[in-house]
Amino acid sequence: MENLIALLIAAPLLGAVVLLCGGRRLDKVGHWIGTLLAAVSFGIGVVLFADMLGRTAEDRTLTQNLYTWIPVEGFQADMAFQLDQLSMTFVLLISGVGTLIHVYSIGYMEHDERRRRFFGYLNLFVAAMLLLVLADNYLLLYFGWEGVGLASYLLIGFWQHKPSAATAAKKAFLVNRVGDMGLSIAIMLMFTTFGTFAFEPVFASVDKTSEGMLTAIGLMLLLAACGKSAQVPLQSWLGDAMEGPTPVSALIHAATMVTAGVYLIVRSAAVFNGAPDAQLVVTVVGAVTLLFGAIVGCAKDDIKKALAGSTMSQIGYMILAAGLGPIGYVFAIMHLVTHGFFKAGLFLGAGSVMHGMNDEVDMRRYGGLRKYMPVTFVTFGLGYLAIIGFPGLSGFFSKDMIIEAAFAKGGTEGWILGGVTLLGAGITAFYMTRVMLLTFFGEKRWQPDDAGHEPHPHESPKSMTIPMVILAFGSVFAGAFFEIGERFLKWLEPVTGYSHGNPPVSAMTVTAATMVMLLVGVGIAWAMYGKRPVPVVAPRGSFLTRAARKDLYQDDFNHVVLVRGGEHLTRSLVYLDHSVVDGVVNGTAASVGGLSGRLRKLQNGYARSYAVSMFGGTVVLIAATLLMRAV
């Protein structure tokens, strides 16, 4: 069965090569080729999953070594894959949700003349993400990591005729390069410390390594995770990435790219378990981003940007859980999977709304769409209930487990983290209820566009609604399926480990507190947007509202600290180079040139001058000889 692992990657990679190199002759069938090869990858994943279920927990790790890339003394790099419970979870999520997004894109991109190329980029993205999660060493993981960055750049900027899309793609690419430097440094530190970058030897040597070195490696891995998963301080690219087509938003923000950082931390659990200081920083980053994204999502009128803030916040939950160590690893991945269902469904639902509203994204120009788009309303509504943690739905189980794990950390840290997760649950209920009310309830508020065309809302074609229905089923039932009998915990525990911790409060108390926060958030949103008429033009709002609309000034901060700071640093270095470095070099050259010019005057070509020089030298030599004899 291990020989099938490479085929998981090969199928979508083949699709990318064929579609991007096949030319216009494939324009009419390119979308079917891309979708079919994504589905083939998912089918192979299902076969491997069924085989894995038939094995004992200790025998579920499969490896496939294709070849040795660099075999030299002291350095060996293998093209090898590892499939265990953790990577299998990601394989099914990436290929499964990825295939549904391919199907959705058939209808969504129907009238785009570059649809074949779009599906080629989608296949490339899926292949790179699968390589990332299937690699058995950090160097090969880095190849997948960079591949995901390249594919995301191509997809976010797919409509490059729009300056905003081209700028967003460059921004995502550059911000991610900062995080990628963290991963490359971590790999270098691993090699100098352990002599290898393969997972098993590195993890086996952790106990013999100093805590300081493990902390350094852990912090560099966290920096990489912050870039890919849009965590503070590298979160600024996520909202702008909404300039890409909506299927791209669903693919990047639900099941793939933004979850790569969570995978990296959980896969590196042995490193972080030996570096408590790095673990603490992970939880702090997760907690800060959790609130940051939630606050930003509260003030966005663009439906996709509101969901982008939500993604940032939900990934913050996962990062926080991963920073809790064995208490939270399993629940970080569980929430990642359930989030893949309901967030993909929400983004596809947003795309369906835009499809029926002439690509309008301002929720203040929606209203009452439940009458015109019943399938979209139901599927989007189920995703909404799941993400706010409505009892019985997927988000209720996975998010509740993270809140319990935060309290189980114990001590002051546990109370702080638990309080942050509860507050985040309340804010999530507020901003997601706001999205539902502005979009599907109230009176219609749409108006003619600049060309005088008034939207005529309508339901999307089946190629778009069927994936939404399937994802809605996952949003409803996945959490309960994982939780009954502790299926998910038992599935991942052999890889991630698990510890109950020391919860200061009972699970029932945590659940009750979460429900109170949920009701408060929904109630405030209803009072603000359900009972009152919604103005088409957003009011000025409070200082916090205005700050949230500008992403809490993250771009302004980056511009002042990084852009202007970089400009001043560059100018200072240029001045230093010109005035000091070049000054010394040029000054030395000028001195030598001046001296040589003066010496050159002695060589005037007159014989009498040379005779006088010889006579003078002879006199000096005679005088020196007599003086030495006298002494």
C-alpha cells in the first residue's frame, strides 16, 4: 500500500502539468481534467485510509522512499514520504474539500476565458499541500511549503488585470517569505544540532538537546507558522487575499494553506514539548490572533473580508490549542477538520451570494436573500450555526474542547487562556450573526450599479450548490462523529500524545459559560442589526469600529515600522557605503594618485636633472659612510 503514497501527489501534479502546458486545445475540457485528477487523489486517499483502519495503532505508519536526492558523506537528502494518522487526516481533508472546490469552480468560473489555467493552478496548489503534509523530513516539507506559497500567489493574483489583485498577491508572497526564512533557519539549526532533518531522528534526539537550542528551533518554526497561518505579526496578507476568486478563498482559508502552520507545530510536537518557553509564545500568539481576527471581523461590510477575519480568529484557536502541548494537540487538529467543513461552506456560500448579486460584496447592499436563494441560505446557515458553536453541531464539540483544554492548562495561565477563548466565542457569535442578518434577513437593500444594472438575486447552479450541501453535512455531523466514543482522540493519540491536564472547573461549567457567551453575542447582534433598519452607507462608528475597519491599523504599523524603517535603514547604509566605505577606498586612490603625480614630475627626461640626482645620491652615500665610521 505504501507504493500508493506518491500517487496522491502525482495525480494533481499531473493535472497541473497537463493543464498549464497543454495549451488552448484543452480549454473545453481542462476543468474536467483538473477535477477528475483531484478526485483520483481523494479516491487513493480513501483506499489508504481503509487499509490503515485495518491495522493496529502501532502499525499504521507507512513510508515510501522514492530515491536519495543527495547522498554525500555527512549529508543525505531523501525524497521520502510518511503516511500516519496525522498526515492521513490532512490528506483526506485537502483532497476531499479540494475536490468539492474544484466541482464548485466549474460553475463559478464558467465564463472566465482562462478557466483551464485556473484549474491548473488549483491542481498545483493541492499537489504542493499534499507534498507538505506527506514529507518525512523537513527539507522535503520545505519544498511543499514553498510550492504552496507559489500556487497561492498565482491564485490570489489570478485576475491580475485588477491592480488590487496583483498587489494582494505580491503582499501575500512577500509576507510569507518572512515566515519562510524562519523555517529555513529552523532546518539549518536542526542539521547542525542533530546531523539530519528527517522527522524520526530529530524527534528521537530531542531529549539529548539543550532547552535553549530547542527553544530557538521552536521559535523559528512558529515564525514560519505565523506566515502561512496568518497569525500576529504576519497576518496582514489574509484580508487582502480576498481579491482572488471565491473558490481560492475557500481553498486557502478553509482546508489548506492557513492550516499548514498548525500542522507544522503539531508535527513538531516533540520539539515544542522540550521547549516550554516556545510553547508559551505559541499560546500567546494564538490568543492575541484569536481576538485580533474576531474584532476585525466585527466591522467588515465586505462579506469575504468578514469571513477572512473569522478565519484568522479560528486559526488562532488552533494555534493556541497546539501551544498547550499534549493537552491540546488533538483538539487543535479536530477543530482544524471541522473548520475545514464549515468555513469552506461559508466561503462557497458567500461566492453563491456574489454570483447571484452581480459580484456585489457589500453586505449592506444585500438583505432578505433567503427568499431568493433558499439552498444557499440553508447551507450557509448551518455553517453559521457550526462556527458559533451551536449545541450538537461540529463547531460546538471542537471549540468546546479547546476552551476546556485552555482551562486545563492550570494556574494563572489557564484562567487567562480560558477567559480569552470564552471571550472569542462571544465575539464569534456576534460577528457571524451580523453576517447572517445583513445578508439573508431584513428588507432588500440592493441598488443599481454604476452602469444602471440592478441585481436579480437567484440560486446558483447545481455544480455550485451540491458541494455546499455536502459541506453542510460535515458542518452538522462531523463533530459529533469525532466525539462519540472519543474516536478522533483515539485516532491521533498515538502520533500526538494526549494529557488530560488539571482543569479547575468541570466540563459542564465550561459548556454553560460558552453557551452564555454565545447567547450574549447573538443577542447584541440582533439588537444592533435585526431590530433596526440597516443603512446602506455605514455610519462613522466608534474609534474601535473605525480601527477594526482598517484591520486595527496593521498595515499602517507595517508601513511605519517596516517600510519607512526599511527605507531609513537603506538610506543610512547607502550613506555609510558612500561616505565611509567608498570614502576610504576613494581617498586611498586619490592619495596614491596625487603622490604618483608628484613623483612623476621628477622624471622630466632631461639628462642634466638625472646627473644632478645621481651626484646628490652619491654625496648622501659618502656622507653616511663617513658618519658610520666616525661612530
